[in-house]
Amino acid sequence: MMRDEYTRRTILGYLAGGTFAGISGCLEVFSENGTSPKSEGENWKTVSPKPFTEVSKPRSPVATLGSSDRSESFGQEVATTGDTVFVGVPQAAPDGVKKAGIVAVFERSGTGWEQTATLTGRKHKRDYFGGQIAASGSTLLVGNEYNYSGTSRIPVSVFERSNGDGWQLTTELTEGVYIESMAVADDTAVLRTADSDGLVDVFERESREWRRRQTLSDTSRDDGRIVRSIATDGKTILVGAPPKSGPKRRRTGSGVVHVFSRSSGTWSHRTTLSGATGKDHFGWSVSVVNGKALIGDYINDTAYVFGLSDEQWSREQMYTATSGGSHQYFGNTVAIDGDTLLVGAPHAQFGDSVGAVYNLDQPSSTNESRGIYFTAPDTTEQFGDAIATRNGTTIVAGRDSEESFVYIYE
């Protein structure tokens, strides 16, 4: 039900025709055997690049959610549990408080989607509540992100849903912090704060109480990298660390992804993954589910798939988008849901639309690569700048010159 000015501006259930840009694009796929991190100049073998699969009919979102004011940053962050969609709106003004931020909650209702809640924080000016969100099952984490415009430090809030009472604030994991990345899966939450002593902090829920369990680190300290992305499925934690930016900082040539796993209640560093090129932003985006990891490097327009077998992680494929213009930011965002592997390319150019999402099918036993990519159902900028997928529901954010949108696909 729409009760305030913001929700009156929200567009629900708008069905629009989608467009698959199928036949003109292709993937290049590379593979390598072995489990150790790459060294300079390794030979990655090209495996049968194939055009994307053409689809017989356009794919349409089941709903388009939107805000009439692009400046609110509707959809800067998105998350889903499958039956519920969370949209971060960090520059919204609840009760007229400038840039206090909100999280809009949408749930499936019959054949459509309906906004069922508007979550808020302390409602302080420039809190940017909703600048970072992460969801799993009946748990939602909400924080903010420092953006050089007077952002306040705010706690990471935990909202939970139980017994049909809706989403309620149950606790706060931290004091006021700036969040750089976070993830949650079941009873495990992982946070990277701006002033963390290590790579990330791990919180675990026991008997409905959240407690800080560990601070995870690796042996290197100031190695010219910075934590940019985090993912967890409750059994594995990935920490993406691409090179730092800025002319005054010591730069390293390539990024890495640290892999942690849990044994007997303790998280330990297992290995460090790396990419194929000498200079990259490997680890800019990460996602992991059940022994499958998807890692993005938007600088080189590449995405990597790693698999876990016999307690060893090995590279399986490297995908490079070869259409949609140069420097698409392919790998800016990644997401896994079962056998579905999604890669966002928010700067890809296809006609009047900017941005695409690639659905990467895993090759068959004959090593034939297949996949599709889809653009927005209308003329939109930066489609794929934020994506999330879970239990068959996929959320993709985009915007045009005046408005911001979130598209729901099932």
C-alpha cells in the first residue's frame, strides 16, 4: 500500500517488452588446469568461442519498479531472497530529512509485486542508509557507504522477519562505521569496514544472538591492494582485493581473491586466487555458492569461474565479452544462483541502450561455450550496474536521464 510521497512515486507491476540482443554478441572462453595462483605469462587456452544463443522471443521483466527522482539513487544496491526484493535508496529523504536513506521492500503478491515496507534508520541528515544491503532468508543487513559528501557513520542494522510480523529491527552489529562491502548467508555475516584491523570481520548468530566471531587477515599487509568485494555462502568466504587507485598510493599490478573456509567453528585462510593478465582488477566483484565462484575484473572486461574439488580451488574458465563496444565494464557486478551465472556490463552499448547482463552457461563435455545477454526493455543507461539473483528471481538496476529503475525477472 502506498502511504507517503515516496511510495506514491513508485511504479509497480509495469510490464514492458524486453529485448534480447542475441545473435550479434559472443564470448571468448579460456581455460587452464592447475590450482596454484598464476604467474606472469601463463598460457590460457582458448576454447571454441561461440555466438550467444538466439532466443525465439523477447524476455520481459515481470515488474518494473521505479523512482521519478534519479537523485535519490533508487537501486544503487539491490538484494533478493527470491520471494522478497530489497532496493536501497540511500539518498531518499524520509520525513524530509535530506539523504537519510531508506530501503524499499517488495514482496510477491499474486501474479505481481507490491511494496510492503519502507525501512529507515536513525533518519539523520546524510546517513545514506541503504548504501549497502545484504539479504539471506529472513535476515537483512543494512549499512551505508562513505562517499565524500559528509556521510555520517551509522551502525550496521539487522532486520528480521518472523511469524508474519513483517521486517523488524532486531539488533545492530556495530557502532557507527563506514561499510565498504558486506555479505550474509544464513547465520553468518561478513563485513568490511573502512577502519577494520584485518580484511573482514565475521559475525555469527547463535540462539538468535549475533556475536563477532573473528577478524580475518592474510599474511601480507600493505601490498598495494584494497578490499572491494565480499561474498559468502556460509561455508566459504571470498574477499576480493583489486589494486588500490590514486596516483599517491603504491600500486600493485593485479588483484587477488582470498578464500577462507570454516573448520571446527574456526575460519582459516585456504588459498589465494588470481587472474590471467599482468595488470587487472581481478576481485572487483565476487560471488560464491556451493563450491562455485564467479569473479569479475571490469578493467579487462573479464569474468572467471573457479570450482572446488577435493578441497582444492582451480580455474575452470575465463569469459571475455567481445561485443557491445570497448570497455563495457563487463565484470563490474557478478551473481550466482545455482547453475545461473550472471555478469553485469553497465557500459555495454547496444543501439540506444547502455548496459547489459550476460547469462553464462557452463560448457558441455565438448567444451562448447554458450550464453545469452539481455538489455533493458527500454532505453536505459547503466543497465546491470547492480544485480542480484536468488531462487529463480533476478533483480537488475538501471536508469535513464531522469529516473532510476529496478527490473524483476523470474
